[in-house]
Amino acid sequence: MKKTPISLIIDDPAPVLSVYFTHASRDTTADGRKLMEYYPNELLFRFCDVIERWGIKGKFSVVPMPGNRGDIINGIEGVTKRDLDEWMDTVKKRVEGPFSIGPEMLTHNLAVDLVTGEALGMDEQKWASTKDRKILTEYIARALSILKEAGFDPVGVTSPWTFGIEVEDEYQAAISAAVERVSGSKKAWFFLRGRRGVPDAKPWVALEEDGRTLVSIPATLHDHFWRTIDEPRTDDAFVSYLADKILTEDGKGGKFVEVLETGGFPILISHWQSLMSNGLATGLRALDETARRIAKNFSDRVEWMSFCEILDLVIADKASFPKPVF
Ligand SMILES: [Zn+2]
């Protein structure tokens, strides 16, 4: 029997700087600790150890101009060149490949003027909500170009918040055109929507236009590690409790099983800040434990795939991946 694809979405990473810190409207965690502005590269190394240990694959964002504080080519405020280079080199060597790298638009904070680079007076989601494909194509192409200049080869994008959802037809056409312009690829993926609590939750062919194909890959689970940002607990029982939400030790309970049993692809999601857990890395430990349970209970039934692998799988059998009714 063919194995069911599974994948992991990681939203919001950027070199060292916490993009979440730059747009969170607070300075402290719920229990009063200072919210971390920068994550040491040791935590990235630990993430790499976890994905290598279990062969985890998926999608990993690199925000090109994180938080309106510079960019990944010319430097980021508060981040040394050594740390920036180390972060980028590590992602190229240990994350790219198993994880498809893509931008999460330019800043994941305030939209920018593409001519001056100056921040506009609104966040990227609000900015995008009234734009057409022509303007969105330029914006997305800039994000892809910065990643390309940095040495990646992105053929997909992640939507910061729900960027583009109000004008999704225009947004989809823009992604497809921007990917072809920057990388030459006629196939592209994007992540915007979730498909949770519905049967048969799978990716779908979102757009076919001018010989190009765009595939929408949804999250089919929630980010159960988000709460670790605000949680000082780090004990094993807590880590086990977090993993239980996705998959219990015996392989019988958790959202992972629900998605699998209803015919869908379990596409997990987490955020960089959820794995870093404000420096405690509790979310990362919960990911490690979750992946161990998946390997233990389902290694004969599921297979980790990158977004590029899922993209190829969908394009090879388009009729099996119709657009769902929302
Ligand atoms: Zn995000």
C-alpha cells in the first residue's frame, strides 16, 4: 500500500531575529518574562538535530526583510555578520532539501515601498487586501529574488498571517507569475489556508494558467506548541502532554490519527517562536517527542515529504486533488 504523505510547516523563521518579537504587541510572556528578541544559533542547531534524527520534511520560511530591520543579504539590525552567516549556512546545509525554503513575504511586519525600502503605515496583510495581481506580483517577486540572491531556489511562498486572502484570485495569479519570473519554474506551491476538522484534508490544484500550475498546501493540524511561548513549565510530563495533542504514545489518539483515519494528509504546523519557546525550547522537545511517536507507530503507513515533493505528487495526478468547497 502506498504511504500517506505527512509534512511539517514551520512559519516565521529569520536569521537570529525573532520576527514574532517585532510584530507582537507585547514585551513580556503571559507569566511576565521578557519576550526574547533574538534566538541564539544553538537553538537552530538543536532544530536541525531533531529533523535529522527523525527524517522530518516540510516547509521552512525565511523572512527576507525580517521585521523591517534590514535584510538577509545586507544585514539585520542587532545581528552580527558572523551570526547571520552561520544561520544562513546552517539552513542551506541542514534544512534546505528536506524542507522547501520560501519567503513569508518581505517583512512579516509593515509593508514596504519597493523603490525606497521604507516601511508603509500598515502591516503586509492589510496592505495586500486591496491589491491586484500586478502589484502583488512585484512584491512577491522581490521576496523571492532576495532569497535567490541569498543562494536559495524558492518555488513557493507562505502568507504572513492571512496575506492575500481577501483577493485570493489575484494573489494566486501573482504567486504563479512571480515564481516563474524569478526561478523559471512553471509549478509553484503556496501556504495560506488550513483544512482542519474536515475529511479528506489534502492539498489541491489552485490555479492553472498560461501553462503554469499553482498548488495550495494547507495545514491540516493546529500549532499545539504555540502555548510554550507563555509557559515556564519544561518537565517531561508537560512535553508528553503537548505531544499527546498530536499523537499519543500508543498511536491511537490525537489529531494526527483523526486526519489520517478520515483520508487526509497530516500536515503539521508550528512557528519558529513556538519551537524556541522564549528560549526554553519546550516546543522543540515536543516536536522531537511527536516525531518519535510517529516513527514508532506509523513508519509503515506514512512518509515525510517536503513541499516540493508534495507539489510534484499533486501535479502528477491532478484529478485526485480537486479544489475543496469552503
Ligand atoms: Zn507567519
